[in-house]
Amino acid sequence: MSENLSTLERDTEMKALNLLKRFQKDEDGAVTVDWVVLTAAIVGLGLIVMAAIKPAISNLSTSIATEIGKADDSFGTTP
């Protein structure tokens, strides 16, 4: 009985060791992490760019709205 238990323990240890070796050699997870980091960097860069140009876009849209409002007000009037 003790010999069977020892064999079972050894088999379990070998299976665990083989599992760890396969996990160490598997690079699918590393590629996924690379893509996640790359995507996060692109999103972060996009947020930084939007924060930098937001005031200029806001001013420009206000100017455009004002000009459209002036054109709309003068559309129905005769010169």
C-alpha cells in the first residue's frame, strides 16, 4: 500500500512538473499580454491627444455655431 501511494505521489509530482514546463514554454499568454499593453497605450495616447485639442475644437465649434446663427438670422431678411 505504501509503495502504491509513493508511486501515486511521484506520478502526481511528475504531472505537475510537466504542466509547469508546458506553461513556461507556452507563449500564447505572452502574446495576449503584448496586445493588451499595446492597445492600452494606443487608447492612452488617444486620450492625451483629445485632451490637448479639446479647447481648440470647442472654440472652433462655437465660432461655427455663431456664424451659422448669423446666416440663419439674415436668411429671411431682404438687404
